[in-house]
Amino acid sequence: MASKKNNFEEELKQLEAIVTKLEDGNVPLADALDQFKEGVVLARSLEKELTAAQETVAKLVNPDGSTQALDPQNAGTPDDNY
């Protein structure tokens, strides 16, 4: 299983290695199931991290230091919205 000490890139490499092993098809069924389970855990963890990163990137910082969410339907700069 992935430990919390691993960073995103390390977990992604682990997931890629699992996918490669499973695609090769030379893994016994019991091992393949274990690898698959580990891959699902890694994929969910990575997805969570990506979602959090997207939410962080999709914020605008106002001059007073407050933040507001960026509207993906209106991709203009803040000045364009007035």
C-alpha cells in the first residue's frame, strides 16, 4: 500500500508499474488481484490530490487577500468580467 510519505510522483510511478505488470499478463491471478487492489487505492489517492490541486489553482486572490473560485464557464480575466 502507498504510505502518506510518498509524494504524488512516486505514487504515480507505483501505479504505472502496477499497470505495466498487469498488462503483461504474466502475473498469477491472486497476485494480479492484490496488485489491482493496490492500484485502485493509488488511483483514488492520486485523484484526490489532483482534485485538491485543481481547486487550489482555480482560485483568484483578490487585492484584500481573500479568494474567490474561478468560474470555469467564464474563462476571461477578472477585468474582462466587469
